[in-house]
Amino acid sequence: MRSFIGIDLGSTTTKAVLMDENRIVLGRGITNSRSNYDVAAKVSKQEAKISARFTLFNQALGTKGGADRLLADLERNFRLEQFLSELKLLEETCENYLDHPRFKESKSGLKQVLATVFKQIETEAPAIYGPGADRKSDFFRDIAGSRFMNIAESAGKQAGVSFDTILNIYDKSIIDIESLVHPDGVVSRQLLSGLSRALKEVAGVDVSEVEAQAALKKVLDIELEESYVVGTGYGRVRLPFPKEHIRSEILCHGMGAHMMFPGTRTVLDIGGQDTKGIQIDENGIVANFQMNDRCAAGCGRYLGYIADEMKIGLHELGPIAMKATKVTRINSTCTVFAGAELRDRLALGENRADILAGLHRAIMLRAMSILSRSGGVSNEFTFTGGVAKNESAVNELRKLIKENYGDITINISDESIYTGALGGASFAHRAAN
């Protein structure tokens, strides 16, 4: 099967979209961008191919009763298999670091702590990936890292081992694990094992075990031929592609927004490092655009900095801001000065939710300025990028558009973060045909 892939290398995450010859999206993949862009591109592409296998498996099951439940259970159990495999590799890598001369005196204690930590995480894994489990992240580093820190601190105290030393070993090891791209054979085994787990759990499905295994094996035998790959994004110059396979973020976000919502005329993309206001025509071709300068104020990096200052997760900013009773006026969206202003306002006793609401409004005011310079907001308007998942940012944006432009159709997709990669895949399809 011929496939066409777009890869959007962002400053925070790297996304990939895989479509078939009919421009139908079969799979999407996402991973941390890391410091190794080559690896990030490969991992996101592999994740998109895995997602495509799920789509094809679903098609193979057809309309059989309970097929959707089986697919959901397969995805969940595959992720469990994937997690356990990477956890084992992480444990082996950590243990290998113990052979370094600097750990000679404490090797025995460190080995004991690591064994305790990894055994407990392995025991917890089925619950982490259980039905209805609430995971704050799907990235291995985030899930394993969070549990590792919590367990290692107490285990280290009991064994009389420095937590900083354990943390140092983990930090070195996780980088090695994140740089691995698993061979297709390993992924196939994990999918088959995940199916076996799923079939033991699911009930009331009109698919026999033999039928399900045969369907999955048939899907795994399909070769997803990479007919053309296009790269884009903040880090596109670092992508391992020839120059002719690179497209600008502006073009890809414009085309991606058009593919998601054909009536789109104005696009706002707020990514990790920059903000873009884009005007497109009825064919998704860019007519005009504006970007912020090199400063990351008002972007995902800025929000990440604020979350770090408050010692909360990035995903918590929006929900907390939505609890505000008023919107605090923020004087600066500069990443350098925002931390100081934040600390000063908290010290004065101002409500945390009110401050965060003010920060979100300040970000959206900055975005509105960029949109205005690009040509304003026309009907329909599409909001893309990771910040489109922040409910407070969306809320403030809707208010500002209403105040300045009246009743405009605002499009926000659950798949907004993949818009650039989708545009890239579309350009890949065009280039190959």
C-alpha cells in the first residue's frame, strides 16, 4: 500500500500523519521532540504507522458486534506491552551504568533500590493502562519518570542511597531509551501480545479469537510503502530529508486547516515556540501571514515556564484559570519578566486562578495583534496547535473574536495538534502524483 507522510517537527513535540492514495488519513503519531530530531522524526513516523495498523484492523473487523470495544482494548493493551518492554530496557540500561567506577562503593545499594523501583512500576503497569484509567500523559518518559521519582525517593532513604545519585542514573538512562526506534518485528509481536490480552478481557464480541488473530496478522503483512515524506515545523531544517521534501510551517498549517475545515479563511496556530496568523483562499493556499518575532512570549514555551513557576503540570493551567472570578491585568507576556510578576502578585495575595486567567488573556491579546497584522479574522476561523487544547486560552480567544469581529465560525478540532503534519502529508501526496 502506498502511503504519504507529513512530519511536523515542533520545539516540544513531533507529529506525523500518514494518508493513503485517496488522501484518507489512516494514522497519526506524536512523540517528544527531544534533542535528537532524527530520532523524533523516526519515532513519530513509526507511531503513525502503528495507528494506521489499528485503522486497518478496524476495517478488517467490519461491522461485527463489539468490534469497537475490541479495538479500544487492543490499543490499550498494546500500549501496556510497549510500556513493559521499554521499562525492561530502562532497567537494564540503569543497571549497566552501575558498572561505572564512580558507583563502585554504592553499587550494591543502588542495585537494590533499582530492583525495588522497577518491580513496583511493573506491578502497577496493568492498572496504569487499565480500562478507564486516567493518564496525564501517554509518553513513556512522563509515566515511567513520575513513578520512578516517587518510588525511588522512599526506597533510597530505606537503603541509605542518595536520591540525587539515583536520579542521575535515571536521567542518563532515559535518554538512551528515548533514542531507540523499535524494529517492525518487535512492534508486531507487541500488537499480537496486546490482542491476546484484549481477547481475555473483552466480552460480548462477535469476533472469535481465531478470526481476530487472523485479521491482525493479515494487517501486519500489509507493507506501508513510504511513497513520499514531507517535513515541516519549527525544526524542519534539522529533519533528515532532502531540501525538496521540506515545506514551510505556514504552507502546511494553511493546507492542514483547509483539509480539516474546507471553509477556513483565517488560521491561528500557537505552537511551542511561535505564533502564526495565516490567511488562506478557498483552495487552502496562503494569501498572507504574520508571525511573532524570535521571542517565545505568548507561546507554548511561555505557558510551560508559568507552569514550572507554579509547580503544576502544563495541562493544569487551563482548568485552574477557568475557576477565576476576575481577570487580573498582566503587564508583560515576556518569558523573562513574567516569572517575577507572577511571584510578586502571588506574594501580594492575589488569587492564583485570577492571575492565570489574566495570563491567558494576555497571550490571546498578543495573538489577536498578530492576526490583525495578517489581515484580520474572516469567516471561518480555525485555531490550531497545542495551545488549542487549553480551555482557558480557547475561552479568551472566543471572547476577543466576538468583541472585535462579531459572530465568526470558530473551528477547533481534537486533532488540531496534527494540522501541520496533515498539511505536510497533503503536499507529499501532491508531490508523488
